[in-house]
Amino acid sequence: MPNQWNVPVAIGGVTVNPGDVIAADGDGVIVVPRAIAKGVAKYAHQELCNDKNTRREHYEKLGWELDESVINFQKKYEGD
């Protein structure tokens, strides 16, 4: 199959289809099917905002200086 584009490929036992979203960091890689990518992004944003808000509350109770890991420039996630 040389010289083929826009075809599914298998990498490490995972099928990656054209249009899928691939995200990676130092902990690993994920493949998100395009059909659900928007919902996954909304959920990830919700989790990030809620996590920062909760950690900020802990920092404030402990009297710790706030840093970029707890400062949330986004408003609290309220859903759609």
C-alpha cells in the first residue's frame, strides 16, 4: 500500500482513521475519533476547570501562594 493517503492505519494495536484527533504529552498518546472529539474536548475542559478550582481552594486553606497550576482564567464550567 505505498503512496496511499487518507486511509486507516494501525499503530500499537490502535486504529487511527483520517480526521481523528491525536493528543500527546509526556504521559502518553490518545486517539479521539472525530465524531466524538467535540464532546471529549468539552469534558476535558470541564475537568480542567473543576480540578484547578478544587486545588485552588486547597492552596488557599493551606495559605500557599497561588501559581499557574491553580489559577483558573476560565469561569467555572457550567455546561452547555
